[in-house]
Amino acid sequence: MLKKGKEEIIYLLNKAIEKFQVDTGKLIIQNTNRKNYEELAIALSEISNRLPETASAFGHIPYEADPQKEKAEYPFRKYDITGGQIKDALMGLVANPRSFLVDTCYVYLYQMGRQAFEQNPIDPALIASKENDEIGKDSYSIITENQQLKFKLANLKKETEATILKKLGFYRMIFIPLCIVFLITAIYTLNLYRQSENKWETIQNDFNLIPYKVSQAEIDELEGVWICYTSSPQARLSDPNRYHKVVANLVEIKYKNGYFAYHRYGASFDHIGYAQFESPNLVSIHSQIKNNDKKVEYPRHSLLSLDKKEEYLSAISASWNFDAGANNRIIGIREVYKKLGKGGRIEEVINTPANASCQCKIIKWHQPKQSIQTFYLKNMFLDSLKNPTLSNLINENSILLKDPEAGLILNKKSPE
């Protein structure tokens, strides 16, 4: 006696799925989607629709003919098997499966109908016995449980996908506005940057900033420590002994990204600013008095030519006489630069007995080879330098007053 009902059809369909996969090489994913079983259903329908003519050939119960067989198409014929029927039977939802479905499975698997198989049972697993009943129950339980697990997994997958989609929707609600804000910010920032670039280019062009790209040779030539002699004390009306009075300043020039930082140490005050090459061998120097409140005081502009390879280089400066109060004047003046070397560091010595003794500013230049050169910066008389070259360059003829003013520049020393 053979098994019946759920146990029989579940076993037969699982065997049919195995055979179909082996024969066709196509994988059937067993879940609650009836579409997954459709190709197997169509293959079985080719057998089931011939059952009315194959009772004697395969030994199954007789089936009445289908009058619509030649007129209808799958799945509308009487003995058509659908993916939904296979899915429901596999899930154990069908207690009494249709006889043509059962016979079709027997013919597909064993080339005989159920009646013929019962006479010659070639698969012991389908025989109803106490032992097989226990195995069958276990098998049925496992198969049913497997199908139920697959069903739960499918539902869980759907729920998970729904949750993911929901979260994605939530993240989109946050992410898309953030992207829009970021894009707007980026465009705004880029626009500001371009405006800034355009503004800087305009300022750079209007103020003629860094108009010339310097070479390394030009950097080496200008960068370093210089001494600068100036005759501005000769234009100070408040000093009756101003005749041929001059002062030496120590100047440190350092290269910085296309231009040069300029620091000038004077006897009474310092100047800071910048220098740049306007063209080959032509240097423009802009400076002002160094102070703590960052106000521009006594701005100066000098032009220095480096085309002559001489010890002393002359610069023409628009400057001041740096006199007190109403005596302060704008002047044009020749200044003389001499390069001492480069490298090391500058130290300003203050609040020492030496300062009081010399009544001057003391500057120490710590040179790269550990040697130190000390400079005592103060007003002095030109004749004390005993240097004919300097005497010709920074005498009373080296100063041009903005407004002619008799007696301001002394042409000879006042009588004692």
C-alpha cells in the first residue's frame, strides 16, 4: 500500500524538482513565489494533458477527455498544472491533491502511473509501512518545516527590504537636503574664492605687486645684511649742528615668496616694509616706521639699481627729515647701500651700560660662522668717516627739499 495525501505529493514534488534541475540544469528556488515553479509546471502539464490517452500505456486511472484541449492554451486547459498548485502542495497546504497531479508526478519520475507503481513499487520511500510512516512523518515534518522556514525567511526578507527602504527613505530625507546645502555652500564658497581671486588680481595689478619673477641669482644678490648711509640729519632744522651730519642704518633683507621682507635698524627708530624687483636689476623698497599700533607713519619709497657691480650702490628715496613737530619735512634724498654678507641673525642690544655710554643703538650680527659683528648706530659727521666716495654721495647736495626753503640745508659749517 502506498502513501497518500500530503506525504505522498510532497515527496513526489521534491523528487520532481530534483529531476528537473538535473535534466535542465536550471535551479528552482523553493519559496512562496509561484513563478519559481512555473517551468516545472509547464513540463508536467505536457504529461498531464495526455493522461486521457495514456491510461493503458502507463497504468493509471482513466481520465475523461478535455474538449477544450485544442482550443485553449496553458494554463486554461483542464489538466494544466500551475506553479501555484505546486507551491501550495509543497507547503503542505493540500490535504487531498488532485489525482492527475499525482499520476503526472509518477509518470514523470517512474514512467508509470500510480496504479502500475503500486503493483511494482520501485521506490520504497513511497510504500506505507510502520517504519516508513515514522520516516515519512519525519520526512514530511522536515519538508514542511523547511517550506515553512523558507516562507518565514521570504517574509523576513520582505520585511527587511521594507525596513531598509523605509530607512533609505529617511536617510534620503536627510542626505538629499544636506547634499543640496553642501552644494549651495560649495558654489557660494567657490564664488567667494573667485571674487577674492579677482579682487586680489585687481589689487595686485593696480598696486603693481610682485610684477616680476625673480631668479635665484637675483635673490642671492639682494638677500642679506646691508649697511645704509643716509644724510637725512642734515635736513633737521632743529639741529644747529646738522652740517654734514649723517647716520648709518643696518638693513636685513629676507626673501619671502616672490618679494623680500625689509627691516631697517636706525639710530633712533626702525623701519619695516618690503622690497620687490620691478624689473631686472631694479629694486623698489617700501617701508614705514615700526610701531606697536600698526599705524602707517612716515612711509618711504626707494629705488635701488643693482646693475653696477660696485662696493657702494646709490638709491633715490622719497623720505622725511624726521624732525620734530612743525619742522618735519618730506624730502628727496640719495642713500648709499653696501652689502656686508648674508645669513645669521640680528640682535638688538638694549638697556645695557654700553647703550648709555655710546648714546646709540647697538646691533649685533651673529654671522653663520659663529663670529659676531657689532654696530654702534648714531648720528655722526661725514668727515669722520674719512671716505671720499661717501663724502661725494651723501653731502649737502644729496638732499632735495619738497618746497624750496633757504637755510634749511647748510652749505658750510656754522662758526663756533
